[in-house]
Amino acid sequence: MAVSGSAVGGHQALAWRVRPAAPVAAVLVLHGGEVASEARPGPVNLPGLRMTGFVRAVARATAGDEVAVGVVRYRYRGWNGERADAVRDTTAALHDLAEELGPVPTVLIGHSMGGRAALHAAGHPCVTGVVALAPWCPADDPHEQLKDRQLIALHGDRDRVTAPADTLRFAARARSAGARVAGYTVHGSGHALLRRASDWHRATAGLAGALLGLRPLPTAAADAFALDQDASGGLELPLPRRISEPPPSYRVSTSSSLSASLTK
């Protein structure tokens, strides 16, 4: 693994997982976190481990396409109120990416708190699209930065940590601001992305490649992108099923989701 870019307070926000010699596009993956915590992510970081399958799926799907694949490394586990630390780290990673690769088209893939950070950072000049996985979407979060961007949101209908209804409302606001938007419902799956894991991985990797123009969008998503700004359709498309691989061997405790430091 190569870590690159300028440090913010001594912290390197960008870490490459795949780094071609001459990348023509990039994908950055952002994991989840907590509402409030100044603890540092440790060497065993379950939200980060959860995204390993997505990184691998994107790397496989873009093999041979000269796409760099990286992850955003957070200084703190928490969002931490108005500081929005995950956004600061994402912005730093995007700055480093642009310094190193030039203004290549970039797709952000973010889960939960990482989805919220990706949506906030979507206005960066390199960002062409966001794939938001069970994103944390408070009602008062900004959406104007998604104008002329592409947004695809996926949310499990059994999610009890971040609300699918909040994602729907945010997606509608983003469309009204001029974003091209589609949304998928992952039936039978919850917030941890363990149920139907291979469906999550396959769909996310394929959609990220489509947002980079490497392959066509699924017809239903393309139709959703073509809808008018005030249209309400195309935001609850059923994610097709396939034979799923067993979920990862680790398990995430749900007890923290009931505490004041709700995991996002």
C-alpha cells in the first residue's frame, strides 16, 4: 500500500489500494463512524474492514481500465458536530488525489457516516458521482453541491441505524438541485451490509464503473437519471438478487447503535 499526499496536521488522509502508472479516473471508498468521538481509528477498525469487500470488487470491476482505487483515512472515529471531521479528511484526500493524478473524474463510495461525508464533498471539481450506501442524511444537510453530479443511493429496507426515508428525501432534494439521481432498495438487508453482501459489492462496483463511463448504466438507473428535477420516481428501485456469498466472518455488535454515540 502506498500512502500519498500532503499531511493535514501530520495525518495522511489518502491511501491507495490500486495505483496504475497513469490513472485516467479514480474511486475513493469511505467507511462509517460515529456521531461523536475523538478516538483514533485503531489497527482493527470494523467500519473499515466492512469496506474491504467493496474495494476488492471495485478493483476487479475496473481492472485494466487504468482506474486508481483508494480509501479515505479518518483522524477521528466521529463526525463531531460542526467540525465535520470526516468531511475535512475527505476534502484533504481529494486535494491530494488532484495534486498527484491531476483532475481525473472521481467517484466517491461511502457507507453511513462515510456516505454523509461523500455527499458533503461532492462539490469538489474532481467528483463526478457518488454511490451512497445506507448514508446518514440529516434533514438539514446541504444538497446544492450535487448540482450536475450523479448520485446513486442504496439502502437496506431493514436498516435500523440510518433511515431509508431520510435517504429518499435527500435524494429528492439533490435531484431538485440539478443532480442526476437514482436509488435502490436492498430488500432483506440492514445497516451492516452483511445480508446480501455479494449483491452490495457487485452492484456498487458496477455502478461506480458506470458513473465513470466505463460501462452503461442499468436501464432503470439511466431512466431515473433522465427524470425531471421535480419527479419522484426512480428512487426505490429493487436491487436484483444473485446467489450470495457467505457474509464476512466478523460480526458487528449492535449495542453501540443504541447508545448516545450511535454508530453511523
